[in-house]
Amino acid sequence: MTIVFGKEISQQTAASLEKEWLITNGIGGYASSTILGANTRRYHGLLMAATRPPLGRTLLLSKLEEFLCLEGEESPLSTNIYPNAIYPEGYKNLVRFSLDPFPAFDYSVNGISIKKTVFMVHGENTTVILYRSDRGGERPFAPTLKVRVMVAFRDYHCVTHENPHLKTDYKILTNGMCIQPYDTLPPLYLFHNAHTTDKASFWYKNMEYPKEMERGLDAHEDHFSPFALHFDLNKGSDFFLVASTKAYDKVDIFELLNRETIRRRNACMAQSGHKQTASPVATPSQGEDEEKEKKIATLAESLSSVSDSFIVQRADDKKSIIAGYHWFGDWGRDTMISLPGLTLVQGRFEDARKILLSYAQYVDKGMIPNRFPDYGEYPEYNTVDASLWYVHAVYQYAQCTKDLKTIQKDLFGVLQEIVAYYEKGTRYHIHMDADSLIYAGAEGVQLTWMDAKVGDWVVTPRKGKAVEINALWYNALKIMSFLAREMNLHGEKMRYDTLAEKVHASFQDVFWYNEGQYLYDSVDGEIRSSAIRPNQIFAVSLSYSMLSKAQQRRVVEVVNEHLVTPLGLRSLSPKDKDYLGRYCGNQYERDRAYHQGTVWAWLIGPYISAYARAYAGESGTATYIKRLFLPFYDHLFAAGLGTISEIFDGDYPHIPRGCISQAWSVGEILRAYSEHACG
């Protein structure tokens, strides 16, 4: 999919600054900014290196200040934001931005055209910036492209300011420079083919990040510039700057570009070979119907391509999934939920296997990690559902690959351990109660996916028996029964079946809310939460459901009435007294709203699966499901280009918020598309 914006971007500055591009390197690093080239977040930069793949993200190269110098005048190509000012105004010379598959910026100044392309080298902390010029003929005054380097050298969550500790010197190499402002951070190699160097160094002060201001965070930063490079446009047409933590003896940027282009193309071809092309619900009678079909197919194509950005290499040839860009690492729950869509429906079976094996080695007391901390600390195990999602992911892997050998040899024992610990009890009072349902909860700890916490205040504690946890529990037991049968473990199969029957009976007694004709969200003794939340949808959407057809339809109807929006499901009904329709403000205000009305894109996946099950075979079901994908096509051009955001405001117009590219948003749409919208 090619995304293009033309000359209108310079006249629509505010809208253009909302559109962000992102490229990744397969080990957790990335490059990202806006289509104007102005950084609006602390997380933007040209080389955000993963110093401890896939974590340890460190901003090395922040951006480049670019000018075209002609006959004594400087025309800007770059754009920065400062308090109450935009300077320089390079966006006025930007005539085109495209993403196909790499971000490219086309500038035009006084008859001279310059195209800048940015790409990363897979498996390396290396970003290449390539300039290609069309001078429009020889000129008596040699046009020069001046590129001034700006560096930060800081953790990606922080900002930096002018300080006396930064070492301003650098080493001159045969093909570039090497700068290492702080001994505790890796050196940055800057390779180039510039003709001259301006050695003047200084600080750029007080650059402003509007997106951080919106989030109530420190939004101003200083950048150090060690030098500027001068490229004589009369001496060639191709110029480059390579920023890397790797010491290249010789840099062949066109070999790197060709290699990365082929890798991306091969990945897309491999993925397309395992997914079906969208087919019409009925023979289109109007051009409008055909256009909708094309948009849905294009959505799937774009998300298939972007799925590669989330899959990252870990140590020992294992893999994991980054939960979201720009600031998430690899989280257990997010990984298991997004795994089917990001790997299995793409035909990336070996990636899926490596991810499952990677998490298997971290299972402790029946729990997989909630997340791996940024700074190498011990994994956190504060989640009740991640392990149950792991069981579900293994089942999806089994269904797609028929790889019983890996499951029997490496995974089934892990699944048995998970179920055993949930029965007898593990951390945070997670245990099977006398009614065979799972109870979980401890003061001050957030265990379900609704995990926002402000200081010591858990916003949605959901202590006790949560509806989706017990839907997942039943689902896990039925999966264990299935796998035991496949491996001829008949005694184990009977045991899991017997326990599943008990869970089924108790679930109906405990969770069905007769007055409202839907499921309680959570139950803790006599306290029953009738808040209408999306968690009940999993009791319909998972592989094994405990609800009757009538109950399934009633749950879907309630969710549809209160929670469905064009871009996902609200986390709480707007009719609830605790509903918050906008996700904005400082950390406290945002965390309050995170699961109290905010729309989550990933939930459209289980909603589609639930609807497909509840209304299977009925006229109009397929047409309705197709229609649910269309708003996500439009969103591809609105925030993170070609991808799907993490969350949206609960209130219209559902402004995108949070991460610009979220693994389970992309994964669940791809899974739902593969299972319910094509073929």
C-alpha cells in the first residue's frame, strides 16, 4: 500500500503534524516523526536504538536541520517546533510525502528538486538517510545541501538539556565521524559522502513537543549539534548520511537499500501467500460496493505489511512481540492476544513457535510475565489472564500448524503447569474457588487487562471473579481436553472435561444477570458489578463458549447498544456514572479514563468473532461484519500511517490517542479479517 500526501500538506500544518510515520529494525529500535519532519514527541527521532534488544531504547540521532544554499540564500527543508514558533519553515518547500514502504520527502526550491528517503537496516541499529537531487541543469553558483546533525543520547522516556557533562569532541574516520557524548552509552557512527564539514558546534535550545504537552509531560528539550555536513549538488546527485551503532569499514547504501527492499517485498509475498484475497459478500451491483471491497482488501494488505514491525528478536534465537510504538516493550498478555493475527494468519509459523517457546522458559508458578521491564529487571508477573491467553495462543498454533510434536515435546507440560497452579493457587490470591471458578485479587494490584493505576489507586480493581478470566479458564480447560485427546492422554482428557463441566455450571449461576439479561463484569462475594463493559464479549468470542445461543445474542446486543463505535469498543457504557469520554490531560487524568470509556481498537476482533458466532448463517451477518472494517481503512491515513492506534476517545469524533501503532489492534483486525471477512 502506498500512502501519499501532496502539496496540500504545507497548507494544512495542524493536520499534517497529526500524521506520523514509523519504521523499525526488528530488534526493538525504530525511526519516527511526522510527515512534515517536525518532531512532536519525545519519542520521535531518526535513530532510537535498542541497546539491549528488544529494549534499552536510546535516542541517539534526534533529527537533521537541512537547508538548500543557493546564491547566498538558505532555503529550509526541515521543520522544528518551538514555543509560539515554527522554525525553520521547511514544510513550505515540501511538495510531497509518501510511504511506500519507506518514508520519502520531496522538496522543491527554485527549480531544484530534492528527494529524501529514510530507512533502517533490519537487525541493526542503523538508519540511512538518502538524498537524491535534480539540479535542473548546471548553475553558475553551486547549490549546496547543508545538513546539521542533532543528537540527544538519552533514554527514550526522558528529555535532555544543555549540560557540562556532554563530551563535545568526536573522532574523524576515513568515511565519517564517531561521537560518544557519554561513556555509559554506545558510540554513534555517522558515515557520509559530504564534500566539506562545518565544525561549529552548539546547542539547539527549547524545542517543543506538542504531543507531550497534551499528555501533561515535560515537553521541551535541548539538542546538541556537533557539526554540519555540506553536499555540493554540482558534484553528484546521490548523497547520504548513515547513523549506526555499528562500525562499518565501508558503506554501500544502495546495497543496504536493495537488501531491505527485497526483504520487505519477500516478507509481504510470503504473507500474501497465506492469506486470502477479500471476496465480495454478494455480486456488487454498484461501484460503491466494489470500492468498499477494495478498501477492506487494502486495509488487510497494509496491516499485513506493518505486522512485521512488531515481531522482534530476543536472545538465544527466540522472538517476542512489541506491544506498541512508541513506548511499549514486549508484554505477555498483548503478545498472546496479537500472536494469531500477527503470525499465524500471515503464515509466519516459525515466528509463532519461537515466541511461544520464548515465553515458555519464563513461566513461573503457572504464570507468564506481564512484561519485561525496560531496564533489565526481573520480569513482572502481575497478571491473571496472560497465562490463560498463552494457552489459547498455543491452541491457535496447533489449529494452524498441526505441529503436535512441538506441543508434546516443549509446550504441553507448560500448559499443565499453568492449569495446576490456577487450581491450587499462585501469586496475588489467584486460585480456583470452591465453585471451580477463578478468584484473583490483592490490594493495590491490577491483574486484569484493565490495569490502570494512579499512585496506589487501582482505577478498575475488579477484585474477585472477573467474567473474562473465567471465560478464559473454561476455554483453557477445553483446550487441555482437546490436546490431551490428540496425544492419547485419555485420563487427562477426562479430568479436564469434568472440571470444565463444573466451571460451566458455576459460571451460569454466578455471572448471568437475569434482570439485565447480560453478564456481570465481576463478582466478589455478594458484590456484583453490573457495569456494562466489553469483558463479557469473550464469553461468546473464545473458541469454547459456555453460553446458549440466546445468551450469546443477548450479550452481543448489549455490547452493540452501549459499547460499539466505528473504531472499536468502549471500555464502559456512556450511561454509566463513571464514564469518561475523553482520554486527555495529565497522567492522572488519562489513567482515570483509560478503562472508563476509552475506545480500544483491539476489541473489535472479539466483537466480530462473537457476532459471527451468535448470528451464524443469518442473512446480513457477513455484510454487517464487512462494514465494521471500513472505518479502520480511513484511519490508516489519520495518525500512525498505515497502521492502527492503541485507543480512541469514547466520545465522537473518537480522536486517536495513546500509541500510534499497537500490536493487538493490528493483530486482532487481521485475525478477524482472515476468519470472518474473506474466502
